[in-house]
Amino acid sequence: MEGNGLKCIIFVSSAMKEITPIEIKGWANQAGELNAALDISHLTIFANGNVLGLLEGPAEVVDNRFEELKRHPSHHSIIKILSTRIDYRSFEGFPFVLKAFGSEEFRALDGFRTEPMKEYFEEFLDLDSPASNVVRNFIKSNT
């Protein structure tokens, strides 16, 4: 295994049904606990019924977690957009963080509402990296 053994997988999916903010909050809590135990960083972007997931962590663990997420009942038509080795994490210390677009109910769950977090996310989007390019294009296409 080269370097530090970190990997990033980005996937998109459509919601299986109309998802409520309460469901998202429950999934976020469960995912955060599991991802913390697995040493995985996880960004989820929810926009107009479409979901982008970004997983970062030890390569084998990220691969296994992605396979589990493919079977999660909240996802439909999962497509892996990016799978690559990385030198560092963009979301280190975030076992689950949500970026939400849409109604106020969904935006209330957004983990990037405070000024420091807004700046953090904007700095990520400004990077010239495969991951930030995919995220930027997803946001542009779904908002």
C-alpha cells in the first residue's frame, strides 16, 4: 500500500422516497457514531432529493463502508463517481457532516451554518482537487 493508505470515494444517489429532516437527523447520528468508530470522515450533501456522499479514511475501511451504504434503504441508483488514494483528508474530524440545500427544515440540519464552517466549506470548494471539483459540480447541477 502506497503512502499513508488513505482513500476517498465519492458517490451520488437518489433518495428512495421523500426523506424527512427527522429521518436525516437519525441517519446522521447513527452514521456519525459508526464512522467515528471506523475512523472515517463523511460529508453528505442533500439537494432536491439527490445525495452526494464523500467518504475518507483507511482504504479498506472506506471500501467496506461504501459497500454497506450501497445496501442502505435510503439510497437508490448509487453511482461511484470517484475512487482515489489521497494524501490527506479534507474533512478530518468530521465522522458525519451534512451540507443541505432546500427548505428551511433541511437547511437547519446543515453543518456549515456558522461563519467558520461556511469558510471551511468554501475553502474546500476553492481547492483544485478531484474531490472538490466533483462536489462543486454536484452543487451547481442540483441547486
